[in-house]
Amino acid sequence: MNTLNNTLKTVINALQDKKAENIQIIDIHEISTVADYFVITSGSNRSQVQALADNVEEKLAANEIRPKNIEGYNTANWILLDYRDILIHIFDKESRGFYDLEHLWRDGKLVDINTI
């Protein structure tokens, strides 16, 4: 679990470095086999959304952690970075409100990013 927490910390720091908005972490390990955590955040425009994804990927790669898959990078209204146990969703503001993952996954446990 400690390695997972370190990875989450790296993700949060990478997102904060690029001024991500409203970072949410949802612990879903008890309700889904898809992943242990969702990290959900947003950027104000396409360039920022891509910069957030790039920074997360760069910081994790420095620790030799590579994504299983990346989806949505070119359109940048919703970029999904799949790190197996951690799924990182980076939205533009409109798409985040439309898909409302926080509501869809409300049975998960919201994690305070300051406790990681």
C-alpha cells in the first residue's frame, strides 16, 4: 500500500504543479475491480488538460512507472491515464460536469488529498 500511496502523492504533486482544478481522489477498491483509486481533476482549456497529463506521465516515468494505456489525449476534453491500480481522469470543465464521475462513483470513499 505504501508504494501506491507514493504513486498517488506523485500524481497529486504533478497535477498541483500545473495548477489542476478541484483534484478529487475516490477509493473504489471495495466496490470495483477496475482499479483501487480514481483521481479526477480538470483544467481550464485543452492546452492545460494536455499539460496536466504530460506532467503526470513525466513524473511517474521518472519513477519507472508507465501507463498501461492513455486515451483521449488528442481531443483533450477527457484524458484517461490508466496506471492499473490508479485511473487518472483529466477533464475540461464542461466534460467534467457532463460526465460527473464523482456522482457516478459516490459509493466509493472520498480521500482527502492532504492525508496521502
